[in-house]
Amino acid sequence: MKKLSVLFILSLCLFNLYGCGSSIKCYNADWSLNKNPDKDSNWEIINCYNTDGKKEGKEIYYYGNWQIEQEWNYIDDKKEGTRIKYYGNWQIEIEWYFKNGLEEGKRISHYENWEIKEEWYFKNGEENWEAKYYYESWQVEAEWNYIDGKKDWERIYYYVDWQIGWKWNYIAGEEDWKRSFYYENWQIESEWYFKNGEVDWKEINYYENWQIKFEWNNKDGKKDWKRIKYYENWQIEAEWYFKDGEEIWKRTYYDENWKIIKEENY
């Protein structure tokens, strides 16, 4: 009986292309075992090739326990169809879709409880339309939009209660117009203004009572003219002056009675 068991195990090893304990297989598009694989032991994967030396059929990565980690398909050396990555418990972690080697349609990633973690949309291999990130409660954590692979329109992050945490605006991949950060009570914490991807005009920071804490001016991405810091009673605490990003003239500090307590010249 013992000899029969040993022979049975040996026969299984011979049937498996790489013998007992191998965690690698490669299948053709019709699920038949590919007989001429090229093993890459570093990645525990077999690359399948057609007679022209191009990848063809299904390519599979495995965990050490024979469970599939990733699988994707090739036609004439190009990714085609669904690519899937799994957690160690066989649950799907990420799904991609390809057409003629380029990512196309929706990419979805999941938490280990099957809830959606991220959603992206692609066209001809580039991000297109919207991208979303989710908390584990199914609430949206962040969302932004793309056109032809470039950020366009709004990019928004949310607190767990759906309140906006911060928001940017883009045109053709460049940050443009306003960037806003919010306290958890919906009040604005700071505002930045951009033009063609560079800070332009004002930056403003607020106390939680809506009073301005800091404000300074920018031109072509550089600090320009005056920067002011305020006490919570709207009185000026300090003033700086800039030109082309360099501090000039003088810096002045005031006490809460408007009295100058310090001046520094530049």
C-alpha cells in the first residue's frame, strides 16, 4: 500500500510540468496546459509564448498555497480582457480591463470585506471621466475628474460625515482658480488661488470664527507685495513685504494695542 502511495505521488509530480511543490502553471486561451513555458522563478510566473515569440493566452501568479494571486490574458503580446488580483482568501482585490494592450473601462479595487475601495475609468490607456476613493463605510472619501489622462474640473476630499475636507480645481491638468481647505464645521480654513498651475493672487488662512489669520499675495507662483498676520480681534500682528519671491524693505510686529514692538529691515 505504501509503494502504491509513493507511485501515485510520483505520477502526480510527472504530470505537473515542474514537479511536486510547484506553484506555477500557464494556460492557453482554451485552458489547455501550455507545454512550452518560460519560467521566471523570481516572480513565480510562467510566460506563455506563441510560435512568433509573443505572449499568448493566460498568465497566472500564485501564492505559495496554490491559490491564484493574479491572472491576466494576452493576445498577440498585448494585454486583453480582464486582469484580476486576489487577496489570500480568494476574494477579488482589483479588476482591470484591457483592449489592445491599453487599459479600458472601469478599474475597481475592493476592501477585504468586498466593499469598493477605488473606482477609476480609462479610455485608450488614460484616466478618463471620474475617479473615486471610498471609506469602508461605502462613503466617498475622494473624487476627481479626468479628460484624456489629465485632471480636469474638481478634486474633492471628504470627512467621514460627507463634509468636504478640501477641494481643488483643474483645467487641462493644471491647477486653476481656487484650492480650499475646510474645518470639520464646514468653515473654510484656507484658500489659495492658482493660474496655469501656479499660485497667483491671494492665499488666505482663517481662524475658526471666520476671521482672517494670514493673507498674502502672489504673482506667477512667487510671493509678491504684502503678507499680513492678524490677531483674533482683526488687529494686525505682523507685516512682511515681498518682490519676485524675495523679502524686501521691512518686517513689522505689533502688540494687541497697535504698538510697534519690533522692526526688521531687508
